[in-house]
Amino acid sequence: MTRNPAERQTERRPPNVISDSTHQADAQPLPRRHIVLTMGGLMLAMFLASLDQTIVSTAMPRIVADLGGFDRFTWVTTAYLVASTTVVPIAGRLSDLYGRKAFFLGGICIFLIGSMLAGLSQSMNQLIAFRAVQGIGGGCIMAMSLTTIGDLFSPAERGKYQGVVAGVFGLSSIIGPTLGGFITDTLSWNWVFYVNLPVGLPVVALFIRFFPNIRPVGRVHRLDYAGMALLALIVVPLLVGLSLGGIQYDWLSPQIIGILAFAVVMILVFVAVERRASDPIMPLSIYSNRTVSVSLVAVFLTGFGMFGSIIFIPLFFQGVLGASATSSGSFLTPMMLGMVVAAGLSGQTLSRMGGHYRIQGLIGIVIMGVGALLLSRMTADTSFGQAVAGIVITGIGLGITFPSFTIAVQNAVPPNLLGAATSATQFYRSVGGALGLAVLGSYMANRFATGLDDALPPPIREALPADQLAEMSNNPQALVNPEALEQLQAGFAGRGPQGAAMVEQLLTALRETLASAIGDVFLVVTVALAVSFVVTIFLKEVPLRTRRPGARVD
């Protein structure tokens, strides 16, 4: 019997192999033991990478005391964020072309090398550089984690596991600050980085032995060197500009305008180059898919709101409610717990009840918006319980959205674009968060300065030197720094009882103004989430596929 060319091609194709253009194929199931061990190692690796973003925060005062460089304080975190955000889309796309295992193992090894070097740092500049090395490894780990779940399970099953992995991120946010403080007090700040080694090395051994080398088969691919370089030239100046704007430089300064303008020009060049590339590092075709484009906009806007909540809630607890720095951080724990539980339940619901990711995404955004709206109504008279209730509701809504949009994107693209599309969700969430921090921080500072000028009684305004009043309008440190409060009280001590009353009036004005400014921030977050809700209405819901993508498994 004569067989047509298509049948002969199918016969020659090895088992568990798909071509680059295949959207759906049957794949031979992996042994359950391999899946369990792979998932265990995957979650542990992701836990290390996400933990490193929070564990350093409580060690920073000791690090600055030992290494100096207070003026570069924020760059220890910024360097990690910039490096990890830059590498996520690059690693995700390269793993589509060459397989996941090498990039996952390489990411873990780079992360561990960066951890060791960071612990050995002798200066703040060295620490910043080695944190960037950690960020490169961490970005590879984060990109591979969610993508690998897409390889191992069908879209209909992924919700169960995407929710668990999202919960790992939340759990690391809960444990990180407390663990960092404990290690710093018990051992030294160096061990905040060294602790990654005894945990990470067994993960490397586990991955070498059990991690399936899932990779595509087809033509030889050409590396898009120009695309990778241009992507770095977009992300680095964009995040650096957003980080420095309003803090070290004015938003309208030549430095910030120049950096951001350069990023915009690079975006235009990047689009032109990627349209012509045979194997683009960020395939522009994914953006023509309505499910993907709508999901990425929603992820960007929820990232905008998420980072705002994490940063400004501790400031409210410290500056307005008078909590200590340690306890203010612990008040984020209920939010993270709510996020962890909601992410797990959301993923299970997606898998067991038909995969209605659009409906769950809308529900999550509404709940998150209700929480943000409650937070926007906080005043100086708000109780701890009311504030905690607002952040718990916000966390629950955020947790519901995590697996919903990731699964929507993965279900909408062919297997050969799975890594690029999945990493895009993480990329846009990070960029949205960076933009949120910049815009919301600048907006809060402006609202505080304007509000304080209106709230101060004329006698107090006249009693304060002009330079001290200007400094106080830019930084209400008397509310969070005991030494600054003592200096303020000493300045009014010569006025006797009247001076003490004036200090109390000043502090009340500071608290009320700060509460109002933070409330305005969450009002902006509410508006952003409302836009996200409208965008998500247009998310096309496609039934989740029930077969796992085929691939070569070595």
C-alpha cells in the first residue's frame, strides 16, 4: 500500500516528539516518581529564588553598618530585580528552542555562585554586583518553573500545580523577613546568602538525575543576539529610570528623561528587529492572540497594585498607627497567607470545574479591588483590625488571579511558544510592579507635601525653620525614626508646656496627612484594578486542552 508523505513523516518522528508548529499532541506520560521528584525540586528552587527577594530586607541595616554605602541602600534590591526581570523573557524563549533542563540547571548554579560571592562581599559595590549575578540565576529559575509545569501537565491539570507554585512565592514572602532577621542575629548577615548553598546543591543533584530533558525537535535554530541585546537595553534603563526617578533625581531631570527616552527608542528598534528575526527572542506573534494580549495587560495592572500594597502598608502601620518596624512587616503575613490559600484553591477550581479562567480572573480582580478600596478609606483613626482586613481581602483577590492568567496564556499558545508566553506573564508583572512603585511613590510624596502644607496650624509653621519644614514635607521621619522624634521634641523644649503641645499637634498633622496620602495611593490602585477588570471582560475563554504537549524526553 502506498503511503502519502505526511504518513511517512509521522512514522519517522520519534515518540514524544512534536514539530515546532504542532499545537497539540499526545505525549507518553512520565513515570510518577519522576514527576513527584521534579515538582519537589522545582518548588524548592523557586522557593530559594523568591525567598532571596525578601530575606535580605531585615539584614540590610547590619549590612550597611558593616559595608557602608547607605546612599546605595536600595540598589541591593534593585540590582536583583533588574537582572531577573531582564533575563526572564530571554531564558523563557531560549528554553523553547533548546529545552528546559540546561537553563534550569544553569540558573540554579548561577544563583548559587552569586549567593556565595554575595556572602563574601567586602564592599557595597561588590554586593550590588553579586546580587545582579543572583538575579540572573533567579530569573532563569522563575522563568523555567511555571513553564515546566506546562510541559509536565495538560492545561486542564495545570491549575492544581500553578496554584501551588504561586503559593510558594507567597510563602517565601512570609518566611523571608523573619528568617533573615533570625539568621542575621544568630550568625551574621553573610549567612543570609550562604544558606542557599546547602539547600540548593541537593536540588542540582536532584535535577541532574530526575529532571526530564524536555526539548523540541526540528530545524536548527539561529540565536537572536540582536534581540537579546536590545531587550536588555530596554529593560535595564527602564527599570533603572523608574527606580531613580523622584528619589535621586527629579522626574523631569535630564538624567531621568534621557534614560527613559533611550528605553523608548530601543523599544521601537526592538520591534523592527524582531519582525525580521527568524527565531525572535520575543515572538511578536503572541501579542496578536487576544487571550495572550488581554492577559498580559491584566497581569501588568495587577502587578502595579500588588507591589503598591506590599510597600505602602508597612509605612501606614509604622507612620500612622505607630507600630515598630518589625511588627509592621509581620502585618503583611495575613495578606500573604490569604494569597497562598486563594492561589491554591483557585488552581484547584480551574482544574476541577471546567477551567473558567476569565470568570475567576474577574472575581479575583473584584475582590482585590474591594480590598484596595477599603485601604483607600484608611485614616489616622483606622484600627489595626480594619487595616488587616483590607490587606487580607487584597491578598485573596491577588491569589485568585495568579494561576488564572498564567493558564489562560499557556492554553492559548502552541508548545513551541510556551516558554516565551509563560515568561511574558512574569515579565509584565515585574515591570508593572516597578512602574507601580515609581508612580505611586511619586504620587504619595506629592500628596503628602501638599497636604502637610494645608494641615499645619500657622503657629507651628512659623515656629519651624524653613529648611526643617521642607525636609519634613519630603520625609516624615519623625513618625518612624525615634532619633528624629527626639530632635524634634528638643527643638520645641524651650517653649515649655506649650512646646510639648505644639509637638503633639505637629505629629497629629503628620499622621493625618500621611494617612490621607496613602489612602490616595490605594485609590489610584483601585482605578488601575477597575481598568484591569474592564480589560479582562474581553478575555476569550477557550476550553482547556486535556492532553499534555508532546516533546522529546531524554
